[in-house]
Amino acid sequence: MKFEIITVGTLKEKYLKDAVDEYTKRLKKYATVSITEIKESRLPKHERENDIDKALLEEAELIKLKLKDAYVIALTIEGKQFSSETFTKKLNDIFTYHNNHIIFIIGSSHGIHHTLKQLANTQISFSKATFPHQLMRVILLEQLFRAMRIKYNESYHK
């Protein structure tokens, strides 16, 4: 099994880097994990809707260059929500029937361009609330770790 996270922007905060490192280390027992960071497009100080769309398109084009033969999941606010158990089942179904390599895409603070959403095999959301995209990396890794614990019937706090 391979989990790859393609994310826009870099982590600057030490506490987030520490959390990412910790969950990445924990996940190595179950799968290969890699994280690819894409540079966030610069926006003018007084951004307009077409500036945001242009920036998202630039980021999408860079992300598309990184996509391989994998099952692609875009993290979007409008994506389908899963309980931890159904998320585990979804991952198992992907590994069993589709591909042993899953790529997750985390967009910038403005989200993901619609062309990239259309390209994804699935769109998921972890909440109707909006989280900082840097924190989303930690949330995703924690949920992947939780899913692996559930998959192998190992205990994990609830």
C-alpha cells in the first residue's frame, strides 16, 4: 500500500511539522507514505475572483504533473463525508478493486481548481467546517493512521 499526499504550500509551524512526522512514522508500519509540496501561487494584495481562479489553475497544472497511475482523492469541502469505519472500508475497496497507490490532494487556502476536482476519482471531506490547509495535512494523516488501526483490528483511542 502506498499513500501519497500532494499539497499546496509548505509547513512553517514546528508543531504541525512534528505532528506530520509523528503520524508519518506511525503509518510506516502499514504503508509507504510520501508528501509532495507544490508552491502556492501568489495573489495580488487586492485579489479578485479571476485572480483566484488563475492561481488555482496554476497550482492544478503543477499538481497534474505529479499524478501517476494511482487512485486520486481530492480533499474538498463539498466532497463526501465518511465515518472512520466507512473511510476504512473505502480505502480497503480502493486497494482491493482499483489501485494499491492512493494520491490525496490538499489544495491551497482557496481550495482546488475545478479541473483537478473533475480529474479526481473521488472527492472527500472530513468536515463541513473549513480548516487551514496546513492543519488538513495532519488531520488526513491521523485519519489514515486510524483507518489502518481499524483495518487490522488494533486498538486506538475513540
